[in-house]
Amino acid sequence: MARSLAGESAVARGGRSLGAWMPRPSLRTRPRRRSRPTSAPRGGGPLALAPLRALRAHRRLVLALTAAALVAGGGWLWLRHSSLVAVEHVRVSGIAGHGSEAEAIEAALVRAARGMSTLDVHPAQLRAAVASFPIVRSVTARSSFPHGLRIQVAEQPPVAALEANGTRTAVAADGVALGPRLLSGSLPVVRGSTAGAQVLPLTGHRVEDPSLLSQLTVLGAAPGKLGALVSRAYMGPHGVTVVLANRLVAFFGDATRPHAKWLSLARVLIDPSAMGAAYIDVRVPERPAAGFAPGTARAGAGGENEPSSASDPTTAAELAAGLEAAVSGGANPGVSAASTAGSPEASGTPAGGGEGGSGEGSGPGGGAQGATAGGEAASQGSSPQG
């Protein structure tokens, strides 16, 4: 019995000794993951927090700038509508003398400008203030800090009196009816050639008749002194025909290059050879022609040099000099006052004036004598080129 116990203890001791040399099975089935090393070096805590601190500082800066912008914007809105920059001195220019209407235009603009500031000018409100005055074409404004405002008015003055059915209204060069208040005795008279032109357009409305628009375009290009001599205009066989107060007739043809044609007319008027002419043809401004009634003595042909129908030579010379500098694309300055060789042959004066048979000079059937101004050749009995 004792022997068996001793054997078991020996086996047990032997088993433990053998078990010590045998490898024990691992309890974990998955390999242990290695932790990633941090980017910051050991002991670098403040450096790791630097990006976060920079982000917070950037956010604070954005908030501060936003608040400052709101405060500045509110201050700007307050300033531009405050009395510190309110308009107090208004200067209106560009209004010609039109009596009570000019005063009403200026008063309306001043009244509209008083409600503005030099930092908040509204041109649309200024234009609306004078919308009832068709003579005003445009309005521009320029502020003068802190209390000044300059307003420039561009007008479309009347160039003719449109007549229909015994009534008249002033019209501008672009065909806008300006109303009877702007009529004056110095305005030339025009009449429509179509049935639709027998009714006057309402004030502020535009003329639709093409022939009337052509006449108004020509009259609108007339220089001041020479334009004051025009008594009427009409559409005749030779296009737009202008009659001066001294019964001299000028053929303009169509409405193209009107400034060049007025320049050509002014040059012919100062030419001594055109004195006593019954008409002047400026349809081709580079080659104007003057026509003479039968029996009219012309300068340079043994006759008297006293003009019978030409305008004041001094006035015409001033106009020619002024138009020469103002006209672009007009007559060639190197061309003489009127053509000589190669010009279209001038001849009889217009037949019956072209309007209602009212004669302005003799007709072509009367054997009017035509000649280019400054030239010696003349043709008999032929009419001007249409």
C-alpha cells in the first residue's frame, strides 16, 4: 500500500517534470494588432494642439470681420441718407429760353433733387420729374460733395411748325410733337403729303409720315443763322425743298448728309457768281449748282453784281466757316463753292413750288436759265435732274 502511493507520487512528480518541457497551447486565436505610433514625438503635446488653436483663431477673425462689415454697412446706409450729405444746392443747365416752360422744367428738377443726397443720386427720378415736358430729351446729374448737385438737360428744340387742318404744333427734328406752346413765328412751316399726315399727332407722340420725317431731318441740321431764314419746306419733285424768306429755293433731295448739304448751300451763297440765283441745287453737296431766271444778269457775265435773292454774304461766310469745322464726312473742303466742269446741268426753277401749285420762281417751261455757280456754261429749258 505504501509502495503504491510512493509510485503514484513519483509518477505525478515525473508528469509534472515532463509537462514543464511540453509547450502549452495559446489561448488567443487572433494575432495582437500593433498600435500606430503617434505623429507627435514623445513629450510633444503643445505642438499637437497648434493646428486646432490656429483654426479657432481663424474662426474668431472671420466673426470679427463679419461683425465689422455689418456695422460699417449700417453706418454707410445711415450716412448716405443723412442730412450730412443732403442735396442743398442744385444747379440746372442746358435749358434754353422757353418762357414759363423753362422755369417749370427747372422747378421740377430742383424739387426732385431736394429729396436726394450726394451719395444717393437717382437719375431715373430726375427723368420722371420732367417726363411731361417733351422738349427734354435726356437728363444727367453729377453730385458735388457734400451738398451740391449739377443737372445737365439735353433738349430737342422745335425745328418746324407742323400744320394740318388749320391747326399747328411745334415738332422736333426727330418728329416728336412738342405741342402748340412752343410755336413761334420764326419756325418754318411743314405739311404732310399723305392722308394720314392731315391729323396732328398728340404732344409727345412721333410723326409717322416718311416725307415729313425727311423734311424735319433737313431742317434740324440747319445752322442757326441760316435756319432762321427758312420760311417753309415741302417734298417736291426734287426731294426735300427748302424755301428761304427771300424766296430763294434750295433742293436737298433726300435726307442723307444734311449737314454737308447746308455747308454746300452756305458756300454757294457767298460765291459772287451765285448772286441773283433763283434756286440752288445741293442734292450732290460736292457739286452744287445755281439756277437763274430768264433775263437775270449774273456776276462775271457783264451784268450787275447786286444780289437779288442771295442772303447776306457776311452771314453766309460765317456759316460756311463754322460748318467747315463742324461737318464730318461732308463736302470736300478742296472743292470750290460751286462746281464748274462736270457738274449736273442746272436749269429751270421748281415747277410751281411743288406744293399746291404755289410758285416759287418760274417753272422749267418758262425757259429759266441755269448755270453752275462760278461757271460760264448754261443750259436752256432743261429741268434739274430728279
